[in-house]
Amino acid sequence: MLQLRSVFVAVAVLAVQLCIGDKSCVIRSSTDSVVQLGSSFEVFCIFNLMCTGSMYSGQGPTKQKHKALNSTTIHFKVVNITENRTYSCHCENRKDLDPCGLDISAGYLPDRPKNISCIYKIVKNESGVVVCIWNRGRDTNLRNSSALWVKGVSGSHSDGSTSYKVSDKGTELLSVNFTVSRSVELISVWVQTENPLGSANSSIINYTLSKIVMPSTPVLGKPECFSRKCIMKVEQPVRTQHLEIQYRAEKQTWTTYQDSVVQMNSSHWSISSLEPYRLYHFRARSKFSTGLWSEWSTNIYAWTQEEPPAKELDVWLASDFKHMKVYWKEMNVSVSRGKILGYELSISSFSVITNVSANERSCLVELCASCDVTVRARNSKGLSPPARVTTRRTEAKSPNNLQVTANNSNITISWTKPETAPPPTTYVVEWYPDGNKLEELRWVRLGENENHAVISDVQPYECYDGAVYVLYNESSISWTFKGVATLESAPEAAPRVQEKVEGRNNVNITWSELDRSQRRGCITKYTIYLETMGNAKIYSTPASERTYIIKDLPPAEYRLWMSASTAAGDGPAGQKIKFFIAHDTQAFLLPVCIISSVVVVFLVCLYQNSTIKQRSWELFQCFMLDVVPDPANSKWAKEYTQDKGNMNLPPCSSSEPREEEKLILVNVEELPKQNSESRKPILRMSPSTRLSSETEPESVIPTTYIKSLSHDSDSSDHTHTSLDTTVDYISSHEPGNLDEEDDEEKCGEFLDMPFISNHNIFIEPLVFGGKLTLDAVKIDCSDFFQNA
């Protein structure tokens, strides 16, 4: 048995060693495993065998600079610990051995609990619940435990102390609930908190339950509302002596209904003195004759019913040359007393009522010079009183004491009350961005005793115009003001310019207005720059102008640009445009036109003479271009060819004469016949005709220029073809073969043909060779003018 026991112990020790492994060391500290934050201590590592020892700490872990105490012990001094740490010892040359470790927790002692507060909530008539809350203090960084100790007194009997433990979940406020009988009159409470470093107790607080008693929270039913009051039901589990009901409209402060702070005798309550068409919120709380008020109930809300609008609309109007725009302001809920469903607009000069939707705040109507405009608002219960505004206005001179000043955020307008009878009923101050009256009109209505207005509904870097209206019962007068701005800077751009040259030396300059965003205030002037040949001239014009004419500019090339200015300075220069002033051509054209007119009139008068008319027609025919006939195609030339078979006539287009032939120059002149009925041109040979020595005198005869039945041809082929079909070339006859009768007969044939040519007869000579060619003919028309 003894041997078996020894074996069993040995096996058990071996099994333990196998399970936990061989320990190479033992670690311990000079204090407990829980220390206060900021404390200092030492950690020792004791090794069971000879090895190279080392110490580590923290996550990672990190090797520490230890010191050797002896051959088996090392130690490390920890100074001002700030967090929980883990320390471990290792045998560096025996990695097969497990290290030993130690966890050190750092924290604070618990604070003394404070601010203990208890209330006694009555849930049932027999008992209630005491709720106590306290502040545990700072976080100790350790596991804490808290307990509320309670000791009750019922009459002359004192109960024992009872503790109610609370788990610490890291929150600063802790609370505990416990039930107390209605027979208990007094209680004493205190709180105890502890952790591994120590414990702390609060002071003892005594409560009289009747002073901390609180009823349960009331429950409100859905209100039933009329236009001026609401009725609601209030439910409570326990009867109380006081009930307080509060109400408020949206975004207003709470108002206590005074009649409710009385002894409660009914579960239904009526709240009066309410306004029509308001969304009201309600809440309630209750109280016993002593003790505390209950918590507020959950808020409930309801709308009161509508009533007809209480007052007339605030109406104003603006007009231009064609239309009139009627404006009105939206009613606030205290005046509208309901949801506005639309507006009714009527004009005294028209019998039609115009319905306008509820979303509109203006209406564009026809312009009327003297009429009354009436606007009314409509809700589900009826119409508002009529708001009337008249168009009968008299624009008066602005008085000397009308002052308009501006600072960085608003505009102030002040005036003196006019001395008129009857006195004015009200004042209206209107303002609008320059040039946008119909689109962005604003106004404010003031009482009859007011004498100034401060306008804050303005934008910086915007130019405003406006007026002050003095309203009477049937008419009004107005004082206007222009060009007011809160903040200004120089314009951001220049106007867009166009030019047009007018007349001889004037230029008309036009420009467009700057965009509102580019003006940066009120435009005070425009500057025009005109440059020519390096010299520049500057012209200024008021801000209201959009055109400017520069007169009497000398002929030259010009460059033009513009800039705009405000009271804060000049804007940038615009793009340069180029134009020209040309020289005057009328001084030359006028004399030419006058002389030409005189010449034309003289020629027309001269043309009335019959002789001049005849000669003019003949001269015209000389210059008239037409088809030149080929003389080789004449009848006379063909007959001559038949008689003289040995003659070979070349085509008229041949320009080179044969060597054996000599050219004979003949001057031809036209002699008109005396018979006016058949006046035809006659060709005769001039006495100055020259004959060559080889030509016999009788071979030269008078010839006549004859119109061919065919057209001219420059080619020899065409000329030969025409010989068979037309009259051929004119040639001379020998005197022995012709007598005077033949000459007269032949000349008569020639005279019956018209005289028209498309060649210039004044410069081309007519030359005779063995045949008569066109080059041998030279027509002289000088006799026309001699005979005339």
C-alpha cells in the first residue's frame, strides 16, 4: 500500500508538471497586485536554475533594463505607474521553459458619494416607490461596488437598516428604487462605495416622505377645439389636489392657464382665450396638498378653428406706360385667422372681379389713370375687409428737408410733415432696384405721425430708387429719390459700344446698360474715349443717357472705347472699336452733275432740228457695228469673172497680195441723192486716188460698197463656198467694154443696197489690186459735216 501511494504521488506530480510545464522562475512585487496610479514599486524575478535572465513589460512586450541582485535574482524599479501593466521574466538561454508573469492593476480610491436626492412617487394608494440618485465621483479605473443603505421610521417604531446594492456600469450617476409603505413617515439614507484599494461612505440624509411625495404623471386626452377655446380630458391614477395646464402656440413660450391651479373637481378642463387658426401644444402636471409637482405629461397639440380675416390687406401698386401691377403683403396668422384660399381684385372702372390664387402676391392689370383698386383675402369662413388704393396721384417737388442717407446695412429716409389740410392719413415709403420697379417693388406703410423710415431689406452693391407717398383720403402726393446704395465699388465691366457714322463728319455712339451684378452700386456717369493719331479726347455723359453724338470730326481713322463709373471709382476700359471718317466727295460730284445736265439738255434741244437729226442718224450709222460683207460675193464681181476668165479672185480673207499685183488706194466718199424719198449712200472715188505706173488709167472705175447677203468669213473655205450662192467681188472694167449706160445701170444697182458695216471705216484702207478687196476701201465720212 505504501509503495502504491508513493507511485501515485509521483505520477500526480509528473502529470501536473506535464500540464503546467516547467517553471524557470518566480515573479513578485514589493507591493500588492493593485496599486494606486502614480505610485512606485519594484518587481523581482527569481530563477530556479542558472540562466541568463531578462524582464519584459507591456504589450509587445518590451524588454526592460533590469539590475541583477544576485546570481539567481534580477529586479526592475517601476516609477509613477500610469496604467495597468503586465511584467514577465524569461530565461534567455532556455527557450523551452515557460516564463513567469505578474499583472499589476493601477487605480484610485473611491470618492465619497455626494448629491443624494430622493423622491417618493405614489403609484397606488397603499404604497409608493422611493427613487434615490447620487453622484459616485470620479472613475477609479477599478471594479467598484456601491450600496444604498436605508433605515425607516414608522411612528415610534424604527426599522432596521437595509442595503440595496447597485452595479457600477461606469456611469457618473447611480440610482436605486425601493418600495415604501404609506405608513412610513421618515427614512434615513446613505451610500457606501468600495474597491480593492479601500472604501468611502456618504453623509446620512433624512427625509420626511410627505415633503418628497410626488403624484404620477397625468395623461392628457385629445383636445376638442373651437376658434377660441379647447376642451380636454385629464386622467390620473391617484387623486391629487392641484392640476396645472400649460399651452403655447408654435415657437412661443409656455403660458399657464391660471384657472387650472386650483383644487381639481373634474376630469374635463376647458382652456379659453385662444386665437383662431393656431396650432397649440398642451401639457399638464399635478400635485398633492404637500410635496412635489409631478413630471410634465407628454405634449399634445391641436388646431383651433378658423374665423374670417380680421383686417384688410396691405396693398400698394406700381405702373409703367402700359400696365399697372398691384402688390399685397401676406397676412400673418393673427390677421388671416385661417388658411387663405385666394384673393379677389376689382377696379372701379371695370365691373369684373378677378380671382387670384393664394400663392400670388401681385397681379398685372390694365393701366387706368384715375381709378380705385380693391383687394380682399378669402378663407373658409369669409372675406377680409376691402383694402383700397387709388391711382390718383400728384407728383410733388421733393422738399428741401427730404434726406436720404445710407450706411453699410440700411437706408434711412426722413422728412417733414407737409402743411396741408386735411392732414395725411398715412405715409408709404417704396424702394426698388434701379430699373426693376414692376418686378421687385418693396414698401412699408407708416402712421400719420411718423417722419422717418429705416430700410434694412436691401442688398449691398445694389442701386435703389424710391419715393415717399403722402396719402390722403382721395389722392396722394409723392417725393422721389434716386441712386442710393449701401455699399459700392468700381464697376466690374465696361458698356458694350456701337457706333454709326452719320452725315459727313458726325458719329452716333450708343451703348447698353451694364448688368446688375457688374454695376457694383449706382452708375454716376459714362466716359467716352476717342483716339486718333495718338491724340485722345474724353467725353462724359450722365448715367441716364444711352447715346451720344460727336460732331464735326475731320476725315481720319478713329478708335473708340468707354468706361462706367460709380461714386467709388471708374470701371475698366471697354474693347476698342475702329471707324473711319471719309473725305467729302459731294464737292466734286455736284459740279459734274450740273455740267452733265446742261450738256444733255443742250443736245436734246439741238436734236429738234431736222437737218441735225438727219445728220446725227447718218453719223450714228457710220459708228454702228454690224456684219461686214465680203465684196467677192457681189453680182458684179461674178459677171466680171465670167468676162475675164483669166482672173482668179482670191478670198477676201487673204491679207497678202500677190507679187505681180500692186495695191491701189482709193478714197471713197458718200454723196447723198437730192431725192429725199430714196436717199441712199453713194460711194465715189476721190480725185486723190493714186494709180501705179503699171495700171492703166481706164482700169479704175467708181465702185460702191455693197452689203453682202452672207456674213464675213476669215477662212478661205467659207469664201469659196459663198461664190456659188451670192454676188461676187466688185472689179474695174476696161473703158472699151463699158459705156455710160452700163455705168449708170451698174451704179443704180449699187445704190439700191444699204450702207452698213461692222468694221471701223475710218482706219482700215480700201486697196485695189487685180481685184477689189476690203483692205482697198477707205471710207471718208467727212462730207457729212461739210454738207451740214
